[in-house]
Amino acid sequence: MAREQRSLFGEILDWMLAPLLLLWPMSVGLTWVVAENIANRPFDRALTETARNLAQQVAISHNEVVFQLPPTISEFLKADNADDIYFQVLGVRGEFVSGDRSLPVPVADEVRQPGTVKMRADEIDNQPIRVAYVWVEVQGADEGQLALVQVAETLNKRSHLATEIIKGVILPQFVILPLAVVLVWLALSRGIAPLSELQQRIRRRQSDDLSPIDEHEAPEEVAPLVRSINDLLARLDQSIKTQKHFLADAAHQLKTPLAGLRMQAELAQREIDAGQRDPQELKRSLRQIARSSQRAAHMVNQLLALARAENQGQAPRRHDVPLGEIATEVVRDFVPRALDKRIDLGYEGPQRGLGPAGRPLLRGNPLLVKELVRNLVDNALLYTPEGGTVTVRVLHDPFGQVVVLQVEDSGPGIPSHERELVFQPFYRALGTEVDGSGLGLAIVREIAQQHGAEVSIEDVRATPADARGTRITVRFPVSHDTGRPTPHASGETRPWENTGVQKRTVVL
């Protein structure tokens, strides 16, 4: 299932507006609580003062608690048109003295503090009320006997005041909240505008414009992304240049054998048209055609091998590589060519793995490793004169860190200043008359890099005295996973396969 594409603008907007919309109801609830608290304060103070004034009117006469409601307070209690006001006076024994009998009393287990006015919420006739009450010490009463004075009112004025406060606070928010959303939208649009401009600049580029993007024109937060894109563009530009150079060189190199083919074919055609029937001349032309076609086919094969080696860099799978078997197979494949040039072609090393029970110590791509060995041997035979020597060796590092492949020849050698250049595609060592493609060592280095191996070139003081010789060494890192059997570890052997290490197998 394809992952849904997300919008950066929408995601930022969601993360900014979602908390705002979530906090708004919380703000309304908190405002309501605060408004109720604010609305209760002035009315609670009024009730408290009324309760204190009523408490001053409590006295004892003839061992009975008496209460006389002053006219001013009576008028005050009757003057409120918004709420119902109640009061109650109870004697020291809890007997009713004056006021409203239905007014509930405080809980029995409450700690009584004489002279201290307390507030509580209660109900009367299923209607919520606010009650101010005070316990009163009456002169002449026994110690510990207290009278109770209560004043209560309904909550209409309080609710109205709280509602007005809420309206004054919340109603502006209904205007501010949409305005805040619009401002956030505009701010995000303005903040993301540089990204849109960057996108448009990239879209307006030509397909072949791989020049770096000016990161100073991008926002600071996007600069790392721009630097990464510039790095990618630089690598892509270098890759395209390399491919163009490679294709140009390949086309140039293929022109020579193809031109030879055409020339020899035209020459043979003219001889036939001229009536010349000399078989030797026709054979000579056909040999030239065969030689040119062979050279072209060889170059095409090497081009395909190099492309295959480059593409295999993306393949992470590795297999056991029986380097001894591969080297032996390659040597035997080149026997006919060595015989044609009278070259002493030999192999030194094991014909199976170097690990325990003959298991390989190298893991990689067997086909590419074989291509590497083939190109080394092919290159050595190409540059070794008739009567020379080419030796292929497989060695095991005594420290157990690398597996070494060596191909040594008695050719003219490679000057030290050219040893890095010979790994470039289509480069051929100066001063040689060899008709090669210049791709062999480029393929070798590419495959070696895919396997984490190192390639080095050194001189060999070979015979005759005027020949220096060349030894190319490839050091493959040893794989630590050598426990699995090789494809032939079960006992199956090749016809030429022997166990152990040979001093030298020579093919003439």
C-alpha cells in the first residue's frame, strides 16, 4: 500500500490550530469558574455583614434566648427583588427563636467557632442557596451553649453577574479566535512562500542544468536540504560527465575495428569486381576481417562486463567464492591462446578454498570475481612477448586478514608514473605496440572495489635481463562467515581438482 503523501503546510496548521481549539473549551470552563468566584465575593461579604448584625441582636431574658429584628435590617431583607432572603435564629438548646423554620442547619459534627462567620452552599425547597452562619455566645447562658444565626439568599443575582462576566470575556473570543486562525494561515503561507519560490526556481531549470542551487536564497532551516540536493547534483553531474566521456571513448575505440572491417570488405569487393581471383589475397582480406571483428567483439564484451560490474554495486547478496577453482578454470580457458604465443602459463595455489576443510575464505559475486581474473590473465597474455611467462597465484595471508590473488608476467612492465592511469577506461601504456581495448584493468578495479579489495602494481625482475615484468596483486578481505559448505564441499570434484597446494601447474 502506497504511503499517503502529507502536506507540510497542513501538518503545521493542524499542530497550531488543534491545541488552540482544544484550549478554547478549557478556557471557557476556567473562565466560568473564575467568574462564579468573582460574582460570589461581593454578595458573600454582604451576607457576612448581615449575619454579624443579626448576631448582635441575640440576648437572654428570663433564661430564654430572645431576638429582636431591627427595622432597618427588616427593610433590607425585604428590599431585594431579585433573590429570596431567609434568616433563622436558634437558641442555645437548638430551639427555634425567629426567622424561617425550613432553613437547614449546619452538620452536627462541625467544629463550632463562636463569632466566626462561615459560608456554605445548601438548598431550600429544592432551590440552591448561599448561607452565611455564625455561632453566638450569649451573655448569661451556660458555658459552651451557643446560639445559631443564619442568613441565606438564592443565587439569581450571582448567576446574572457571572453570566455578564462570561459574556464580557467569551464573546470577544468568538471574534478573536477566527481572526487568530486567519492570522495563523497568513503567517504560515508567508513562512512557506520561500519553499514555493525554491520549487519554482528548480522547476524553471533546464533538464541539463545541474549547477548548484544558491542555498543563501533558501530559509536557514531548509539550507541543509539544499546542500544535500547540491551534493546529489554534483555527483549526478560527475556521473553524467563520466558516462559521456566513456561513451565518446567507446565510440572512438569501436570506430577503428569497424573501419577495418569496412575497408577489408570493400577491398575484397573491388578485387572480385576487378576480376582478380587470387585465393591468397582473399584469404588475407578475410583474416583481416576476422581479426577486426574479433577485436570489436572483445571490446563489446569488455564494455558489457564493465557495465555489469558497475551495476552489481547495488546488489548486497554475497556467496562463497572458490577463488582457487575460478583461477584454475580461467587458466585452462586461456590454454589455447598461451599455446599460440608459446607462453608458459601456470597456476600456483590451492584448487579449492583456503579455509577449514577446503572452504572458501572469500564471499562475493563469483561471476564478477571470475571476470576479474579473466581480465588480469587476458591483460598479462596480451603484453607478454612470445616465449614469456605468466603465473597466476592464490595465496593466504598468514595473519588471516586477506586472500591474495596475483597475476605475474614477464612483459615490458608499467612505469611507476602510469600505474594509476592504466586503471582508467581506454588508457593503454605508452611505448607498446599491443592492440588492446584499454578496459581490462578498469574492469579489474571496479570489481575489486565492489568487493572491498585493494589492487596494486609492482615490477618483477624477470628474465631476460631487458624485461622487467609486472605483478598485479589483488587483496580480498577475508570473510568471517566461513562455516557454510562450498558448492563442491560434499565430495564432488572437478576433473582437474586436487587437494592441497601445488608448487606450480604449467601449461605450455
